[in-house]
Amino acid sequence: MKSCQHESGGISASIGHDLTFYIPLVLSRFLPYVVDVIKLWTTYKACKKKMDHLPETNGGTPQKDVVIKPDAPSTLFLEKHADYIASYGAKKDDYEYCMSEYLRMSGVYWGLTVMDLMGQLQRMTKEEILAFIKSCQHECGGISASIGHDPHLLYTLSAVQILTLYDSLHVVDVNKIVDYVKSLQKEDGSFAGDKWGEIDTRFSFCAAATLALLGKLDVVDVEKAVEFVLSCMNFDGGFGCRPGSESHAGQIYCCTGFLAITGQLHQINADLLGWWLCERQLPSGGLNGRPEKVDPFHTLFGIAGLSLLGDEQIKPVSPVFCMPEDILQRINVQPELVS
Amino acid sequence: MHGRLKVKTTEEQAEAKRLEREKKLCHYVAATTAIFEKRKTGQLDKEALELTNQILGVNPDFATLWNFRREIILCLEQEGSSEEMQSLCRGELSFLESCLRVNPKSYGTWHHRCWVMEHVPNPDWARELELCAKFLEIDERNFHCWDYRRFVVQRAQVSAADELHFTDRLITRNFSNYSSWHYRSCLLPRLHPDPQQPGRPTEAVLLKELELVQNAFFTDPNDQSAWFYHRWLLGRAEPEPTILCVYVSREDSSLAVAFSQPVVVTPGSCDLLLFADEAPLTVNWRTPDGRNRPGLMWLCDLPASALNEHWPQHIFRVHWAGGQSQKECVLFKGRSDGWCRDSVTEEQMFRCELSVEKSTVLQSELESCKELQALEPENKWCLLTIILLMRALDPLVYERETLSYFDTLKAADPMRSAYLDDLRSRFLVENSILRMEYAEARVVDLSGRGLTVLCHLEQLPLVTHLNLAGNRLRGLPPALAMLRCLQVLELDGNQIETLEGLPPLPRLEELSACSNRIQRPSNLRPLASFPKLHLLALRGNPLGDLPDAQSELAALLPRVEITLA
């Protein structure tokens, strides 16, 4: 991960990196030593903006992976990452910033969480953010990614995570959030993302995490919700979006997170899923999202991944909520992991 | 000179690019502002649709705009005729297709297509299937497209058999097959369900599938997907939880029930019922750690009336889940305990009994894999599959060979060493338990096996002596508390740092933990709650170097004789 650092700070969208967080996240829940931690840790040899894709030709199907150049940095530029995040929102007319307005709430959650993990939260503009969140809560109780956008479970969770970080849940109507989440559960236990009805296990996680952080998990039919998530378990021990969907590391993060929150981790086939997950690690040390697929990434997940792997400069992060552990300790929401 | 092309400098190029992006951004912001304005003022019309066209074309993840489009369509649906709606939806599908060509992986685009197909007056599902086939041709691993295909298949009531044929075609194309094998794993149990094993196909189908997947991995041994699929074919369905063992102790006035799968006993429910001499007995069930989370062992205290030492015998019967599983054990007069335990081999705890047919197929597969391994010695998938096949055929007979293959595999795939060590540990524990069966042993020797993890502890509630010396254990799992009879535990020569989290072992008298990595007395805090512990050996641990270790330990464990040096 250190090998993908930029001079300006931040970690580039690069091969395997959001999964590089998801996988240790999931593995740390129940198989702490499965991923070759040493190899992952010592993958620091290159810093480059463009990654070379070098198919590994062992005869047959090429395995996409990166090549880490010999002059890449081997130390973590924590301050630069902090600087990058602190100044990120300032340039409001930046092209990418505008294009990503549809996920702004999540972007703020990523930025704040990574700053807190690095002990730099005070550099962020708390009051401005709280006002922003308040103006994103809609009549139905749900919260949108940004002002003028429509409410959705994804951004409702991000908002609740931010407010928990800041211990400021009072700026929104919490009861309405709870009602909103509850209203999205279907008969089969699944959750829609919003009133337009897209079903996805990501939303089961969003619902469970939101309610757990608010101490209101029991307002929904937890048993049915668990039944639905388990119905998305596949032949390889992994999970997909909906019943019948292929296993994917992001979905696996959501489903194991959901099962951790609902106390059902014993339903996972740890041997099988552990194998699938540790096979995500490529020779470079990075991780892909599923067999022979390569995916891009976020700074939060790189740093959080390193936290899970024991980097002492970074605060301990909860592998269930992807938030600093001390925050969750404060509100006493710390689900059991597989022992 | 005239007529010569002027070549821009890189500075000029960068500036031109910047200006272009600025212009694009300007346009983007203007359009989105206009869209939000129209929405705010309730102008749900074709112009609004046109504006969102431009934005969604470049940014299909802008979910709110898809919502707005739906609102507009619903509004127009009210106003227009069925034909107009048809035409509108057709236009929508066409627009969606152009979006997909630019970005075939946007959740918003695919979901909107689902929504349109559910609203269009005359849905053409055949055409949608073709669209899927087309997109899968471009990228066979596009899970959005596969999920959309499954949506279409369900609406159009395409048969599972037809879908199976579709995967046949893709698999014979022999490239990037994981999604197809995955789909087969869903279709086969639906088409040919095994009544004994929910979620799995019949054996006849499995055997044919084994042949198919074998062809795949012999043709391209580096294609992971076939090997993953093969592991599933070798597996079996999770059986329903059963009671493995009931153990009653007169001394502790307690009864322990060990299960094959973690279960939850809800207080006040009829989940787990106890009958003492035919009379129902109301008890409070708890797990050994007292936290009552899903677990493999549940305990209860017995009233004195149930353990009258003058009675010739007491019969205890335990019912799980309305009689789904039950066990009975007898406590005779003069005896301090009684139990009833399942046979591991009879109950097929660790592996399925094989039919002659299946056994033959797996045997021949094993031989073929060994041949392949000789040709491709570095192929880790083949090595693991050989191990799994041996495991399925005969874990005890193949034990030595299996261990040798683990060594070869770890050398070929060092990144997976930790996982392989854990898997190897599990197999070794299973083999020990299988051997125990024949000797009816209560003394278990698991020393010197390089174990990195302990498992199947629910199979060991009757064990009195356990030797785990000379392994690679970094800690002890809380599940060790299921060893209700354990008197002596040897842990010398491991890598144990702490016993934190270990619930009390009720019978443990002697613990030897020499040559580990215990740093300080507080790491041994749980031992203070062990009622019978009286001997503790700690030579060769870092805590031996601490000046006050002896006195701190004496204060922590006053009834225990401790050797530190």
C-alpha cells in the first residue's frame, strides 16, 4: 500500500487497494493470521501514478498484478496523507470533486475517519460538516449524499458514522432515521437502498450498522434479515449482492460485517471463506476483489488496512464498522469477532 | 514557415487540457443546476429528460438523476397513452444501452433498466437475454450483467436447464469461467436436488460434474475457477445440529451438552429440554463463558434432588429442537459422573461415507492429479486438490502422504502458509479424534505436530489428559472450556503469550506452560478462577525475568504451587 502513495499525499486508485482493506478487514474478524502479513507489509518499493499491469504467464490464464519499482518509498507518509485530506474539499471547483458530489457524505466519512485514525481530526471543519449533514436529512428521515440529492441508506449510514465520530447525533432527527431504515426492509428480510427498491446485501449492512450505532437494531426483523443474507452465501463460502450473485470481496465485507453485528458469525464457513479471501493476495502483496479481477481504491481503506495489520502510527480501527475502535468503545458497540 | 503543422509544447498541451476540463465542468455544473431547478419547480418534462441524458451519459453513478428520470416517466405515463408509454420506455432502454456501452458496471444504470422493464407495457424479454449475452461476450465476469440476466430469467421464466446449457457454452469457450461455474453451483441443486443434502445436487449429477471440471483443469491447470468449483463438488451440506455428547457430573452438580454445530438456547424456550428420570426439569442453560452466544456447548446446574447418591441410578435425557436430536445418559450409584457420546465415524463427523461409484471416481481423479502434478510441479491448485481428495477418500491411510504434500504445497505457495498450517492442524486433530475412537481414549496426545490452531474441541468433553506440547500455538481458544473433564494440560514449547479470555476449566489440576512467551503475571489472570488448579509450571517464559514475578503470581494464584525456574 505504501507503494501507491503520491507526492501530494493520498493513495491512488490502484490495483487491489480498496480490497486490500476489505480483505484484512474481513480476515481480522475471524482469521487474524491468514493473509501473509509480512508480505503485505513489505510491499513498499514503488510510488507511481501509473501502475504497470504485468500478466503472469504461467501458461494459461494471466493473473493481473502490479509491478513495484525498486525506487518506491518504504515509509508511510502519514503527514502527507493528512495534508491531502485536509485540503481535499477546499477546491470546490475541482472537476473530480464536482463529479463525485453524488457520494459526498461517504467521501466526508472516509476523510474524517482516516484523519481520526491518524490523530488529525481537529484539522477538519466540524461545525460546517454538522450543518451540512443536518441539511441533508429529508422528510422521510433518510439522509442524502449532498444537498439537493435524494436520501439513500448508503449516505444515511455515512452520516450516522460521522455524527458518531463527532458525538453529535443530536443535530439530526434520530427517530426518523430509525423509521426510515425500518421502512426499507422487505418481506424476505432484505433491505432496499431507497424507495426505488434496489435490493443488495450492501444495504443489509448499512441498515444493521446504522441501527447498531444508534442502539436500535431490534426495530427490524433481525431473524429475517439474517435469513436473507445467508441466502446470498455461495458455493465458495462468499457472498454476493442478491441470492444467486457471485462472491465479491466488497459484498463479503458487508455480509460478514452484518453477521458480526447480528451475532451470527458462526454461520460462516471460516475454512472455505478464509481460503477464498487469502487467495485474493497477489504476488505483489496487494489484493484483488475476486479471482482474476483487479479493482481500484481509497485512502481510507489503505490506511485502515494498515491499522488492521498493526501499524502503530495509526489508531486501532474496527473491522466491523470501519471506524476508530475508541469511538465504538465510547458508545459500547463492539460486536464479537470469531475467536 | 507556412504550411507546416504547429506542434504544441507540453506546457501548451497541459493548458489546453485544463481549459477543456474547465469548460466541461462549467457545462456539467450548468446542466445539473438546471436539472435541480426544474425538479424543484415541478417541471417533469421531456426537456428535463434531455438534460439528465447528458449528465448520466458521463456520470451514471449520479443516482438522484435516475430517480428524477423515473419521476418524469411516471408523470408522463399519467398524461399519455399506452403507446406513448411504450415508445417512451423503448427510448429509455435505448438510452440505457448507450450508457452501458460507456460504463457497463454502474449499479444505477442496471437498476434503472430493471425498473423500466417492469414498467414497459410489452416487455421483450428475449431481447434482454440477447443483450446479456452480448455484454457477457465483452466481459464474462461482469457480475452486474449476470445479475441482470438472472432478473430477466426469472421474469421470463426461462428454465434452469436452458441456463445450464448457456453455461455449458461459456465454459467450453474456456476463458475466465468463474461466473459460469458459480451459476452452475446455483442451477444444479435446483434442477437435481439431493433430498438428503439441501443446496447440493444428486450424486449422479456430482459425478458428471466432476468429470466436466476435471477436463477444465487438465486443459488449463492455471485457471483457478475450476479448482475452486472442484472443492465445492468434494464437499457436503452442513448437517442439522445434533447432540454429540451429554455429560453429567455429581461433583459439580452439572450437566453439559455438546453439539455438532453452534446453537442458541433461548431462555424460557423449549429449544433444549431436560428430563431427569422421566420428569421434566426446568434449568437455566448457559455457555461455558457465560455469555450465552451461539455455541457448541451448553451447561446447566442440577438440583440436589436429581443427584441423590442413594438411588441406584439417575437417567438424564436431553431433547434438542423438538426431538430433532436426543440423548440419554445414566449416572450410577457410587460413580462420580456419567456420559453418552456419539461415534465420530458412524456419524460421519469429518467426512462422508462414499459410495463405490464415487470412491472409484475420486480414486481415479487422485491418480490423474498426481500425473498432472508431475508435469506441473509448481501448480499449487493441483497440490491442494490432491490433499483434499486424499482427505475425502481415507484420512488415516493417507495421513503421512498428506503431510508430505502440505510441505510441498507450502513451498510452492508461501503466501498461503498461514492458511495451510491451520488447515493441516485441523486435519491432524481430526485424525487424532478418529484414532481415539478405537481406543475409547480419555488421554489425548497431540504433541509435536506443528499445530497452529485447535479445533473440534466439542469432540473432547470427556478427555482427562491433553498433551499439546511442542506445537505452534499462539493462544488458547475460549472453546477449550468445553473440556469439562480435563485434569492435566501440557502446553510446553508453544508460542503462547496470554491466557486472557479463557473461561475456567472446572477440573484442571495441573498446567504445564514452560517455554512459551508469557510476559507477565497478568497474562495468567484467568487461572485465578480455575477451582481445582494446584500445579503450574512456567519455566522458560519471559515473565521469569521479571523481579516480582514469583510474588505477583503467588498473590494471583494463592492455592497453586508454581515453578518459575
